[in-house]
Amino acid sequence: MTQAMPRKNSEPRKNQFAVTLGRWAFVIPVLTINMIVVIIPSVIGLGIAFTDWTGYNVPNFIGLDNFQRLFQDEIFFKALRNNLIWTLIFLTAPIAVGLLGAYILSTIKRGQMIFRVSYFIPYVIASVVNVQLWRQLLHPRVGIGAWLAERGINFLDFPVFGTRESALYGVAFVDAWHFWGFLVVIYLAAMSAVDKELYEVARLDGATPLQQFRHVTLPSIRPTLVFTILMIIIWSSTTFDYVYMLTSGGPANASELMSTYLYDNAFSRFDAGYAATIGIMMSLWVGLAVAGFVYLRRRGWEI
């Protein structure tokens, strides 16, 4: 008699197929939304960059003319320089204040939640409200500067948002004022996870609080710090709301950023093709930053 061959059990394969199908059932809706709102518009925008299009007429293919125009555009390079300045400002002052505030809060045992909420409130307030608040506070006639000038202190007695030398830094101050509380909460959460025994050992070795912060706290929260640096670089390249509402890029393009210049070309001058070209340069800017951090991460820099 011939012995019957054992049949392969197909149940594990069916179960694996069901699990895979279930996973894709959750992923496909997200991928579809991402395709509709991100990938497809990005591809369309890339194509528009090679056309002379007002947003209403039929696109006229002009090749690389928009890119040639971009590299000869003084206003664009001024906006690019302002973006660099803006990024440097947010990589220094808000991070330094956020680290200091988080470190001070980490030493408070009672009422810490009250301080957390107080620091975080400006971040959750709508940007329109923050803008109106600081527009009145820094008003050249009824603001803090005029009030101090009446008492002999004249260092703020000028239109902060209306002077070429101060407009960009004034807007950056307002934006940083609402942003640094967010960093405090992020850094405080990271500091709370640091092993307390490390501080005990440092104190036994005679380390001062500053030395503990430098040699224990900062190395321990480095992944969080690196992440916030990357996000600040990305957010700084797309900053729009505070600049647009306070100065609209003025006066005389003194506070112009790439995002506001893109908006001006697309919706004020109806030059959608050139605006798409500026958008591509902004994407390249962010892509270079992300690529640099990916490279550093693979080298183990943030670990």
C-alpha cells in the first residue's frame, strides 16, 4: 500500500494573510488621504514651476525660465537670508530659555503643574490673539515704548514693526514669546525621565548645579534636544502667520521670508508658476536639513 502524503497545513498562511489584510485596512485610508492632500498637490506644484501660469488661464510651459529668474531675484535672496537669521534666532534664544525654564521647574516639587500651564498658555492661544496683543503693547503711540518715553526711557520709543532694522527681530520676538513655553514642557518631560542616581553621584563627586546640568542633564536629554532642533529648522523655513499679520514682509521687504514671498507672488501678483518655484526651493531647504539629521542619526550622534 502506498502511504498517503501528509497535507500541508494552510491555516498559518490564511491567518498571516488575514493579519496582513487587517494591517493594510488601517493603513490604506491614511495613505489615501496623504496621497490626496500631499503627494498629488506636490507633483502638480512641481509641474506648475515649469509654466507661466496666473492660476486662471491655461498653463504655458516655459521650461527653466522661472528658476533662472529666481536666481536673479534680489528679493528672494533677501527672504532666504531672513530665513537664515530667523532660524538662527530660534535655534538659540527659545532653546536656551526653554532649557533654563525646564531645569528650574525640575527642581520645584510643589505647584509645578501651575507653572507648566502658565508657560504653555501662550502656545495654545491663537496666533491672531497673540499678534493683536503685541501690536498694542509695541504700538509707537500708546504702547510700552511711549509709556517708557514719558518717564525718560527711550530705548523702545520707535515703531518696532515699522522700522527696517527692527521689523524682523520684532516679529521673531513675538513668535518666540509664544513658542518657548512649548519647549519648556518638552524639555521638562525629558528631564523627568533622567535617572536621579546620576545626580546623586554627581553631587557626591562635588559637581555644582551648572556642572550637573552640563554633564548629566544635557547628555541625557540629547535625543529630545536633537528632535526639537530639527523641528525648529523645519518650522522656521515655513513660518508665515506672525510675519504676515504683523508686517506682511515689510517695510521694504525687511522682514520678508520665503513663505510670505511665495504667498505674495501666488495671491497678490497671480504668478503661480513663480510661486511654485519658490515652494520647490523651500522644499529643498527642508530636505537638506532632514537629510543632514538622518546622516547624523545613522552615525549615532543623537544616542
